[in-house]
Amino acid sequence: MTEEDSEGALVDEVHALLREGEEDSLRIFLRLVRPEDIADWLDLLDVEDRQRVLAALDHEAAGTVLDDTTVSIRAELVEDLDHERLARIAETMPADEAADLIGELEVADSEQVLQYIADEDEQVLRHLLRYPEDTAGGIMNPEVVALEPTATVDDAIAHLRSIDPDTVTASLYVVDSTRRLLGFVRLRRLVTAHPSAQLGQIMSSDVISVPVDADQEEVADLVDKYDFMAIPVVDAEGRLLGAVTVDDVLDVIEEEATEDIYKMAGSSAMEEESESILHVARYRLPWLLLCLAGTQLSTAVLQFAKGQVHLYEQMSVFTASIMAMAGNTSLQSATTTVRRLALDTLPRGRFLRHVLRELLVAMLMGTVCGATASGLALVFGHDPVIGFALGLAMAIAMSTASLLGAAMPLVLDLVKIDPAVASGPLVSTINDSLALTLYFIVATSLLIVLS
């Protein structure tokens, strides 16, 4: 049996237990299943059954399920939880995940939940809730191991044995009496050092940290660049506040990629948070209305071309080809540029060089495609002048579209706007209209001169 078949059988068993109302059996069955798998099943259940499944889980498993499920399902489940139950769930979660969960609530509800949480944990959560969710402070875990440089290796190992294993990362941090970050010691270095050696003697002072207000995407880039398992977060005075671990970075990468994909489609990642068709339409419709206005330029060009009836009938056959080739070329250039900007492999000093490269590539491709289109026009019995006009117009349109596709993300990046919007419907509409305009201008001019 494949893994997919096995999972399907487990889901069927859950459905059967829910249908038969076997709550005790459901509770026992769910204890045998990983909470991460349960989170994946929730979108296969209706609202009432999701609530019953969550009610059957203990606090720790419920916390994992809420953390791993989608935003819309989590909001739906949390809405029906009483404040005390939600507080007990939050207490089992890492502080950063608990803060994310409580931070999604209305202010009044989050205050009610915090009242049920132990004072020490409440203070930590309130501290985390002060930071914007897309910053280093918003995704960091404040529960890190930090000792002073005079502590010995024996002291450090004894301390590690006395704390929650979940707070232990690949390194422990060395701080002074004011908690200012001095360095770090990797655990493998710790266990191989002499027991009486002080941390200040074996620590690495070449520590890379991020300010608490750093954008989460910058944090992810640093972790990826240096292959860190965790990166410390400090305040303006260099005091250690917490650390962002690699699992948090993976969530950031997924979130940022999802956000970019939605922007490229002319929508918003916020639509994931709602199943309402009105809310989804609200995010998509403005771009489409803007594109509808943009298409009127194409309509105006066609209307003008109809004045030359004998030319329009021959030329209009190829409008779809011109628009499609220009759009595809622009999309290739825009996607390549946006991706390089996202990966930080395109420094600003090379912007002009990159645009020139994309333009030359497009000119080469446009020449080949234009020549091919001219040949096809002749094969299908069109006027040779039409074929020549088509080939030249396609080469120019593809080159211009590529220039726009490569340059627009760079311009947006310079003015601090997410470059991903440069691959959306608006730019596609601009390319279509521009390609059509160039085609009729070039083709009409050539046909008038050469005919």
C-alpha cells in the first residue's frame, strides 16, 4: 500500500468515527496519528467535524494542528474555542508560535486569553506581540540558551540538562551581565572542550546577528547565505533578545513565495484567509478592472486600423500571434528578473547590464520568430509585403516587451515596491496593447510605402 493509500484509509477511518459519534474511540485513534498529518486532513472535513477533531486532541497536539493548518481553517477553529482552552493550547507551543496564534485574535479576545496564561509566560508573549509579525522580532523565539563568558563547560552542560530540550539550538550564546551578545559556542565544540574551560575561551566572537526590526525576508536571506541553523536577534544596544531558527525561516520562505505568486497573478495572499467569494473577488477584481481599461488602447488601435480596410483584413489575422509572443517574451524577462532580485543575485550595479542582456536575447529571439512568422505567412498565401511587415513588427514588439519586462521590476525595486507585481495582469495588458500598437504602426507604414 502506498503512503497516499494509507493516508486515505486513515481519513476514511476518521470519517467513520465522526459519522458514528464515537468520540472516545476518535480520541484514542487520534493519539496514534501525528498531529502534522491531522492538520493536513482538516480541509477534507466540514466545519463541524473539524471542531470535533480539535476537541478530541490534547492541548499539545491541538497546538501543533493549529500551527500547521491553513490560516483560514485556523481562524475558523479558534473562533469557537473558549479563552481558557486556547490559553492552555498556547502554553504548550513555542513562544513565537503562541504569539502568532494569539496575535491573530481581536484585541479584546487576545486580552482574555492572556489572562489565563501564567504571569511569566504572559510577559514573554506580550513582549513578542509588540513586534510586527513580518520582522525578526515577530518570528524570533525568545527562549534561547545564553550564559556569561566566565561560565565553564561543565556549568553550560549542567544548565542544558536542566532546561526544556525544545529551547536548545545548535549553539548557545555568550552574553555579558547586561545580556549584550559577545559570541556563541557550537554544541559540538562544547562537548569536546575541557570541562573546566570557560565559555569566553572557546567561544567564537565572529557572530552575525540581526536587529529586532529587520524584515523577515532579510533574515531568511542571511540564514540561507551562511547555512545557519539559527541566527540571534538583538536590540539597538546589541542585547540578545532571542533567535530565529531554520524552521521559522522555512515558513518565511514559503510565505514570501506565496505572496509573490499571488501578486504575480494580480491578487493577494489575504484571500487564503477567507473562503468567501466576495472577499476573494475583492482582491482580484480591481486588477481586472484596471486591465479592462488598459485593453481599450488595443481597441482604439484596431478601430483606427479599420480605416484601411484592405490592410486591416490581412493584418488582423496575425494580431493574436503578435500579442502572445510579446506577452510570453515579457513574462520570461520579468520572471527571470524578479527571481534574481528575490534571491539577491542581481546587485544594483548590474541593473543596466542585466537589462541590456535581456534586450539582446529578445532581439535574437525576435529575429528568429519574426523570420519564422514571415515564412508561415508566405506558406499560407499572404502578400509577401504582409509577411515582411509581420516579421519586422514581431521582432520589434518582442524586443520592446522584453525591455519592459526586465526594466519594470528593477524600477519597482528602486522605489521600494515589491517587484513581483511586474509580472501581474497589469503588465501583461500593457505588453499586449504595446505590441498591438507597434504591429499596426510598423505594418501599416511598410504596407503603405511598399504596396
